Amino acid sequence: MSDKPVFVTKPHLPPLAEFIPYLEKIWESRILTNCGAFHQQLEDELGKYLGLEHIALFTNGTIALVTALQALRISGEVVTTPYSFVATSHSLLWNGIKPVFVDIDRNTLNLDPARIEAAITPQTTAILAVHCYGHPCDVEAIQIVADSYNLKVIYDAAHAFGVEDAQGSILRHGDLSALSFHATKVFNTFEGGAIVCPDAKSKVRIDQLKNFGHAGEVTVVAPGINGKMSEFNAALGLVQLKHLDRALAQRKRIDAAYRERLEGVKGIRCLNGAGEKVANYAYFPILVDSGYPISRDGLYDKLKEVGIHPRRYFFPLISDFPMYRGLPSARRENLPVAAQAAQQVLCLPIYPDLELSIVEEIVQLISSQ
Ligand SMILES: *Cc1c(COP(=O)(O)O)cnc(C)c1O
């Protein structure tokens, strides 16, 4: 097959020469962090790009999530999905909050709003949902449950950069959304993240929390953390942003190529979006069901043998890790849809400069078992 290994993703980078002038400015100014000029500029430009007014940059997505929960003063129990990257639930444990796992929807693999109500107790204060693979949650149904029980809604939007519904960015839903700009994400700053805030007032509080709780030179108003994005990462983000539309268009082409070629392969289901108006094609998940000649893990091994490295996102479920599996809500009987998805899913390689000939070869291998 291809001579080099093909991984599930390859971090997207701009031409190095475009980044050098930014580094020269940083060297000249000696402003390396503490919300300098590039930090301000990236907040502004991301706001314009996403059509959102209040964005607080962070050092990574996990600290953004932890801080979002702090900002809303969430405590007690939070309803969440077991089908995500482990940072989603870890952000709860870091706040001393008990996760309550609720099963996912069969079609989107996002938190199933119809099952939330049964998991609510007097201790429940919030819902922490994930736009898994960048496919939007049923935000309206989630908000209805939240409103009737007076719960906050936080979205882990680590996968959902640039995704839009008919009214605009899906990041405007809920009380806060947390983004990740990690190397493997659609928009990366090496490491980085952000919180999307509904208004200027909540951004002020979040900006204080990410800066040790400082509200001025000699005033500290909260036990904040160091969540600031450095000038290096912010400058890189500015350069990345210039190339993003092209990268998204390339991802779209690869997504379409997979779909067209995998159609009709027995036992393979390509996961569809959730009706989003603008998708970001962050991942290409397929589900390998019992109609396929070999198991998901069998296919995973076959691909690896020829240098193709898909990932089993998300397997194991978060609720199966040692720090969660003792929770009553982590029981398998409570999470049948998630448990099945974790056994069937395989995320195929997708990144902007993935050659279509490799897509062709991957599909050939999948359809010839
Ligand atoms: C990547 C990711 C995170 C963590 O973001 P980092 O920037 O790596 O800290 C959180 N949740 C989900 C769903 C992710 O995919």
C-alpha cells in the first residue's frame, strides 16, 4: 500500500515562512504571554470567523472545560455522555462533581435528550454534552429539559469548530461551550482552547478565572487557575486561520469520497451528521456491524498490517475506566447504545492533504474482506 504509515489525522500547518514574521514580532516586543496583542487579535478574528462576539482563549481544551464548570459554579451531579474523550468527564472530577452517565442516540451517538430526565436527582445542577465528531447535539431538546429542571448546559465542543446550524454557529447554544485547538483538531494552535461566552459579563469572569482570579494588579476575586494562551500559540492561530477554509474544503472532498465508495458495502455504516448546515468533517467514523464478514477489531488489525492506522474513537467508554466504573450510572445495562457503538466504531484517516488514492486503497481493503 502506501510506503509511509497513514494515521487517523495529520496536524495541519501553514507554510513556516508565514509564521516567522510573527515570531520576530514576539522577539522584538518581549511580550510572550499574559494576554498580549496576538491573544487579543486572535480572540477578535475567531469571533469574526465564527460569528460570535465573546470568546476567551485558553491554554488547552481541558482547562477550558474545567474553568467553564467553575465559572457557572456547577457542583453536585452532572448528567453527561460516556461516549467521548476522557477529558469530558475528568473535567467534572477535577471540580469534585459526580458524573451521571446517560446513554446516547443511536443515529448521532450524542447524548440522548429523551433519557436525561430519568437521571436527574435533587443534586443535579447541569448537563455536560458533547457534539461528538462535530455533529450537533439536539440542542433544543436538551435546553427544554434543562429549563424545566433549572439546569445549566455546558457543551464540550472540542470537535465542533466551525459547525453551523441554520441560524449560525452551534457554539452559541447552552450556557457555555468549550473548544479545543489541540494538534489533532480541525483548527489547531499546537495546544489551545477557548470558551464561548454568551455575553461580556461572563467573559470578564472567565478571563479572571484563567488568570489566577486576578481582577486587577492587587485584587484577586476567585481561586483561579493559569489557563492563558501564550502569544506563540495565538500568533500561530492567526496564521492557521488564513488557511482554514481551504483545509475544510479538502476535508469535505475526502468525506464525500469515502461516502461514495463505501456505499453499499455490507455491514459498514457511515455515520451521518445531525442535519448541520455547515459541517467540519473533523472525523470519518464508520460502524462495523454483524453483517460484516469480520469484527471491528479484525478490520482494525487488517488495516494496521498495511500501515493504515484508524482509531477506535470512542473505545473504551469513559464509564469503563477505573475512576468511573464503580458509579451506578456506569453499568452496561444503563448504556446499551454507547456500549454497542464502542464495539463497532472505527474512525478512518481524514485530514486536508490525504490523497484520494489512499482513500481508494482503504475502501478497497474494507470492501474486499
Ligand atoms: C480533544 C478533546 C478534549 C480536550 O482538549 P485538549 O485541548 O486536548 O485539552 C476534550 N473533549 C473532547 C471531546 C476532545 O476531543
